Amino acid sequence: MLKIYFEHSEIDLSVLKDRAYNHRWAEQADGVLPLTAADPDFKVAPEITAALNDYITKGYFSYGPAFGYDAFRSAVADWYKNKHQVPVNMEQVIGFNSAAEALDKVAAVLFKQGGNALIPDPVDFLFQTSINRNGGSVQTFNFDLKTGRLDIDQLKASINKDTKAIYLCNPNNPSGHLFADEDLIEVLKLAEVHDLMVVSDEIWIDIFYEEKINSVAAINTLAQERTIIISGLSKNFGLAGLRVGYCICPTVSFREKLLEASGHEMTIGGLSTLSQVAATAALTSCDYWLHAFRSHLFEIRNVLVNAINDIPGFKLHSPKGTYLAFIRLDEGVDETGIAEDIKEKVKLALVPGSARWFGPAASGHLRLCFSTSSENIEEAIARLNDYANNYF
């Protein structure tokens, strides 16, 4: 019965062509299939729509509290306690206008006096952007794009007197890898020895397949004291346009500094009350929807991996998390050029794995978002086959 939410017939293309921006349907010419930004093609769970309608019909749109509604913060805390084994309390949570804003304000606290951050390569460009715009500098560390294992020796050698934090994105965007617990334990040991914070971007933590993902902060008590968790509801519940983000603060001191940096108490910033209503409904009533969504993605992922690996010039490891396929190209193929050529020749829009988006290690890859219908994925596979056989 739940499967109906993820049938091709449930995708309302007329609405997506009007509303889905960020390189998606609203920005593409007719006939182009956009598997670009990580945003589902499906409608949200009905409980979310109902909660919004109920709030709207009462006719009041007043200011909310600086930290966020208690109901929203409690829902986040309970989600982390129950789903990710982190003993979070409501007081640790601050709502933000997207996980991206939370990243930015966390960087404003960490790099107020300058300093350096260590970030994985590849990773979403917002890591470097948020750090640089707040006075910090960035040094990257590698992980194996075949196995997902972190280069702990390189990470250790990169730490110096200016290092303030180690950043993680687990599971990783764009590769879909889950970082091994053994590697995360080593990261936490380095953080303890060198008095560093660990900034954990967990926006994808609820999208997993064979292996459930626990937060870095779930490893031990030390992790809870040093880990700043940043997440939101764009990937798990499809609320990208509502820009629901939050930060789980490790200490009262950090929470107060983050609140000051946010400008929420001066009404400069703050999470929309409507967004909090939607998020609270999602976290308290829509777990069934997320479970069905993961099941749908699991089936699509398996079809996609097998098909891509049969197409000449394209290779794909099976992502353990996210709904992103990080396709490896033959040696020497320019990812930006081929992305443009694929779009022109067979009308399939993908994201090039350029340094602009993900860092130097992403070169030679294309990223495909598969949070759509089986029919759209089958069509994308057919178009890639057409390209490989006739133009590559």
C-alpha cells in the first residue's frame, strides 16, 4: 500500500516544472531528464501537508522562539536518541534556515579568531565555502574512493597549531560511502589529543541500505562532548524548499556562542515556523514513509549499479548511503565536458564531479541523483547507453 507514494504516476511533472529549481526540472529545457540536485521527485508524506494546513488555517504567523519551537527541538532530540543512539536533550538543539546555514554559523564560531579546518576530499563545496567566508582556511584529507577508508596517517600529519576542527560528511556526498567505525574512532582520538572539534554533517544519515548508520557522537561519551552535529530534513523527508536545518550542540558554552552568531535573538535569522511545523510532523509521524522511501531507493540503486557497470566507459561502486551514484569515467575523460555533451546529445542532466562542486578528488566522475521513479531511472540508463554507443 505504501508503494504508491513512489510510483511514476505519483510524480506531478507540471508542478516540478514550476517549482523544482537548483538545476532541476524548472531550469531545464523540455525533454531533458534532470538527475542533478539531491531533491526527491515525490510528494511529501500526507501528515506533513495536513500539519501545515492545520497551522495555516488558524490564520496567525507570529514570531517563533530564537532556538526553535519546543515541539520541533524535542522531535529532533527524540529522533537522535531513538534512531541514532545519541542521548540528546532538547536544550542542545538550535533550528536553522537549512543545514547550510547551520554549517555557516558553526564556522563563524569556530573560526572567529582564524584557524584551519581539515575536510575530506571529495565532499560538498559548502564545507569549504562556509569555513572560508568566516575567516578559516581549509586543508583536505583523502579517503579511498573504492573502499571509503580514511587516510588516517595523512590526517594526523596535517594537524598543526592552527587546526581547530575536523569535518566529516557521513555518509559522504558525493561518493555514498559510509566511514568505518574504526576510522571514526581514530578521528576522535586525534581530536582529543589535539583539542579539536569534530563537525559532523549528518544530512544523509537516514538514507542507508544494508547497514544502518549511527552518528559519530554515538561512539562514546568523548564523542558526544566533541561532536557538533549538523543535519536537516531535505534528504530524508523531501523538505528542501522549507530549508529545515538544525545543530545539536555538544556543550552549553558552544550553544550560547552559536546562538549569538546566528542573530536569532535579534530576529536577523531564524527557522521559519512553518518549516518547524512540517519538520515536527515528519519526525513524529512519518517514519513509515521514510522506511518505504528507503525500500524504493534500495531497489533502484541495485538496478542502477548493475546497469551502469555494463555501459562502456562508466563504472559505479554501490553507494552504502545517500541516493547519489558517483559514476567513474575512463582515465583522462573531462567530467565537465562529458556532462555538457551528454545533456546536449541525449538530454540527460548530471552533475560533473568538478573541484568547483566537490574538490579535486572528484575529477573524472559524474554524480547522478536517483531519488525518482524506476521509470525515470530506466530512461536515464537507456540514454547513457545511447550516448556510450553513439557518441562516446
